[in-house]
Amino acid sequence: MDRCSAALKALLNADSICILNDYLDEQQSTFETLTNATSDHSHEQYQIYQSYIKLVESLVIKVCKQSNIEVHQLHEYIRENSDVDPYIQLFSDIFLKINEYDMFHEYIRNTDKRKYLLQIIKGYNN
């Protein structure tokens, strides 16, 4: 499963994360009026969330194709190696947990957290 590990690292490169952060930065103002994740959300905010999910999925699919693996193989690798591969927790924090709306809401409104995670990823890539 070396290809899966390489795919995971490729997903966590600065370019992939910058694509996600740039999208979130562009959309952040739509969420600034909400006080918490349980506030009423507009259709536009939900569409932004759905677009983010599609962006994440497209990055995962692209990297899997480039690594000559199937998406389900990457998921299986993550499940089987979560306690061994240091990239898995970072991947989970950035790509998987944010797929839950409450986490997405928190992440899109917190630019400091996004900058912090980007610094961690840059450190992993050096």
C-alpha cells in the first residue's frame, strides 16, 4: 500500500491545502453573520458547503487516479493504518471531519485555525 501512503501525502501537499483554503477564504464572508453552527443557515451557505464537499472529493479522486489507486483503496488504507501513518490524523482533520457541517462551519469562520493547519502541513512537507 505504498501508493496509498504516497496518495495521502500528495493530498496533504501545500497546493491541495491552498486550493481548499482559498475557496474557504472566498466564501467566509457568507458565514460571518452566524453566531454558531445551530443558527439558521441560508440556502447559499448550504450550497457553499456542498461545493466544498465536491471540491474535496475532486481532489481525492484526482490524486487517487494519479497514484493509480481506487478511492476505496485509500479509505481502506486509512482505516487499517490510522495508528501507524502520521499523515492520517492530519488528513482526517482537514478532509474528513470538515465534511460534517458543524465542523465546516467552525473551520470556515476560523482563519487562524486554517493558517495553523497550513503551517503544520508545510512542516510535514519539509
